[in-house]
Amino acid sequence: LFDLSFEVWGDLTAWDQTVLRGNLEGTFILFYFNQGTMVGAMVGAMAVSPSDETRKQLQALVKARPAYQAVADKLSDEHADLSALAQ
């Protein structure tokens, strides 16, 4: 059996672009943008939930509503610091 969990931040009712961080077959984050502005994020994880630190970083990032053009390349890089992108 699979143990897949999802956590969502923001409003995903309307979006026109996404950025994938990680691997859909393991742990990943999808960042959602609408009209060039981040509107939400979703974490999908096989067996392991995101850390409290990751949750805090994602909440801050979604709240900051960065522009797609400013952060898209960095969001897809798993080594990029999420907290730095929220500033």
C-alpha cells in the first residue's frame, strides 16, 4: 500500500502556471501561480510529511505572493533556500 499525503497552502481555485520542485514519484512541492503571482503551494509526500520548518517556509512564501518571473527558476531548484525567496 502507498502512504501518500498532501498539504495545501493558499487558494488553488484559479491558477494558470505551476512550478514543480522535487519528483512526483517521491516528495514534491507544486507552486501555483495565477496571472504571474503565486497563489498557493501543495506538498505531496510518500510516507514522509514535510518538516515544520518547510511548512513555515511555504506559508511565508505563499503569503509573500512573489512574481512567477522572479522565483520560478529558483523554486524548481531543490537546493535553493525557500525562506530567502519569501523576502
